[in-house]
Amino acid sequence: MQLTFLEAVNLVLRELGETPVTSVDETYPTLAQILPAMEDARRNTLAEGWWFNSFDDFTASPTPTGEVILSEGTLAFYPEDVEKFTWAGRYVRLTGTGSKVVGAPVKGRVVLDIPYDELPEGMRYLVAYRCAYEVYVADFGADTTAQVIANKMSAAYVEVRAVHIRQRKLTLRKRTPANQWRQARYN
């Protein structure tokens, strides 16, 4: 069973030493802090780019006017040809002139925003603990309780990062320039 948004909010409330709620629509002062912090934690965590929200072979197509406009759900776009293109908010621009009229498809890596209810389980916990840490430190400062929350957040991050590495089949052996040089030299 996936951690629901209400359960995540209640997890944050428990970490803050507060009473859980039955609905996120309740009039509860701490919810006024938690709900925006949860959104910030979700977007900031997703902006890193994970196996489920980043795609390396994305092609952004131009409109009939030649502009390449990315959807509102785009958190980041990294053009392959950075000498020619740059991402500026929702638009891809020509690097040299800054013109929004690109006139051609642009390939690159896209990072998409994903609603909380569609996140993998581990990511839901990471977002909740990140929110709890931010809200706690903003209210009470960095003390031993903040460190306990930070440790839980770190454990959730390690779990999510391990899944990311497995899903992307990342290994240092394939990626390091030194290993590529050794393979080329001895082959």
C-alpha cells in the first residue's frame, strides 16, 4: 500500500510532535506550514531527476512559429547541443542570440514534474521527511530532534538512490573516462 498524501502529512505532524489530522482541509495552524512545504519538497526533490521523471532521449518539437515551448510540467530541460541551444524557463532559446525562434526540433534530457499520488513509495517517504525537516528547522532550529529527522530523510534518500542506480543500470566502470581510456587502449 502506498503512502497517501494525508498519511504523509500525518507523518510530518508526528515528527513535529503534533496531533494527526483526518483531512488536509482541516483548519489547523501547522497545516498552513506543512502543505506549501510539502509542495516545495516534492518539486525540489523531483528537480534532481530520477528514473521515473527524467528522460534522456527527449525531442522537443517547434510550434508553427518556430518556438520550442516545453510543457508546464517540465522542471528542467538540458539540450544535447548546449553550444547552440539553452533552456530558459518554458522556452528553448538559441544560445548565441537568445532568440526564441529555434525552427527545429531540439534533443535533450527532460525532467518532468510528477504529482505526489504518482510517486514511487520510497520517493513519497523522502518528500515527507524532507518536508518534516524543513518545517521543524524553520520552527525550532537545528537540534537533536532535527538530526533524528535528518537521519530518516537520509535513509529514505539512500533507498531511493539505490533504486535509481538499479533502474538506470549505472556503474562507475562504464562511466569513468579512465575506464573508457583503458578499454580503448587494450582493445
